[in-house]
Amino acid sequence: EFLIAVQSTIKRLKGSYALAIISKDEPGKIIGARNESPLIVGLSEHGNFLASDVPAILKETNKVIYLDNEEIIEITQDTVDIMDLELNKSMTH
């Protein structure tokens, strides 16, 4: 599964990163992860967005969630799930 593959890879990374990952097998989904580099999710009636900073999404929305270090996010157009590295959900929107 896409999320499990990303989780496995993220657990092996060292240093700073902010990632947005897509898969041709699950085209309606984006998985993001961060550690020491900024990553936010923008929430909109028109969809959800990943970006490194608020100005990048201000034309779409001003509703944002700031991800914490070592969090993984799975977004679709209509859903947002934020998890820790063990995939325990901390927030669903």
C-alpha cells in the first residue's frame, strides 16, 4: 500500500525534509511528511493543498494546519489525515 511504503521510507530518513509524494496507483491522494523543514496543509472547499509556506496557498485559502516534526499527512480532495510515524492518527479533517 502507498501509505505503508512511504512510512517505511520516512522512518529511514535522516536530517531535514519536507516531502509531497504522489503515486500513479492512487492518483487522488498525496502523502506528505516533514522533519525540521516547513510543511503546511491548506484547507479549502475546492480541495486540500500541501505547501512549504502560507503565501503559496493564500489565493486558495487562509485555513491552514502546520505539521509538526515527524508527522505524515495523507490528503485527498476532501479528506486530511495527520499521523505520527507509526501511523497513529492525531487529526482527521
